[in-house]
Amino acid sequence: MFYLSCDLNEPAKYSTSGKHITDKDGIIHPSRTLPTFVLLLGCEGVCKLEQNGVEYSLEPNTALLLFENHQHIGRIPCTLGQSHYWCHFTLRSPYSIVEGESA
């Protein structure tokens, strides 16, 4: 698992946010590499995403951070009605991505 390590003395810079609801069967999250971080908060259903070669399962009451300038891609179709909040942001201070054991 990968973690973000940063100095929060300077706040993150908000970009955009919203709520996604899967309203069709067979929807797979597209492959993207974005210039922003994306915080995902799972509400309903399951969305499987891969980042840095690791597959994650966004489920109700879970969170996932997608790193800027790193490819992320859906691996299987999201369940019908799957929903999550998303928030794009950038960091103003230097940061590092650290690999470690999951809790």
C-alpha cells in the first residue's frame, strides 16, 4: 500500500468535487493520469480501481487517494448504483509517496 507524506502547514488547494452515481450496467472507470490528487469517499456499491500496480476496492465507508500524475484504471465494472464523492486538489508544499504495510 502507498501513503502520502506531506507538510500540512500550507493547506491543499481545492479544484473541483462532486458525487458520481453509476446508472448503467457494465461501467468501468476509465484509465486516466490526472495533474491533481483525487480523494474518493465510498457511499454505495463497489468500484475496483488499480493504481501503481495495486488493486483497491472502493466500498461504502472507505476512502481512497489517487495520486497526481499516476495512472489509475478501473478493473471490473462498477456495481449498478455504485456511488462515491470525489474531490480534486493539489498540494502547495513538497510531498513524498511512501510504501508501507496496510493496517
